[in-house]
Amino acid sequence: MRASVGAARPGRPQLPRARGHLSGTVISWLRTGAGPAAERFYDEHVEADAVHEQVVRTEVVEGLLKDEPDLEPDVAFGIGATTQPL
């Protein structure tokens, strides 16, 4: 249970567009007729996900470890168990 704090993150990470290229997600949306609004939606949510990740890291995880430093190994385990290399 304690390691689950390290696993706390806002959903599946989204990748920003590399050098202006469309992601596979946006390309599939455009193919199905979603239109330019799909691009804006994706870009907005990539940015929001990055902000949410920082909030979890700074307000939840850091706060917990400040209050209960003995949980650091459990939190580190949770982070390692749920982080996939890119």
C-alpha cells in the first residue's frame, strides 16, 4: 500500500509533439475526421499532464516524505515499478 504513493501519477503520460510533428494519436483522430480541434485538445492535455505531474511530485510525494521520511524506500519502489523508460 505504501509503495502506491510512488505510483501516483496522472494517468498515462502523453508525449509532446516532436519538432512540430503530429503524434500517432492526433494523426488517427484527424483520419477519422476530428479536425484541427483534435490537435488543440491534445496539445492542451499534454501541457496539463505535465503540470499535474509536477503537482503530484511537489505537493503529494515531497509532502509525504517530509512528514514520513521512513517511507522513502517504499515510494522509490513505487516510482521504479511504474516508470517505463522512453
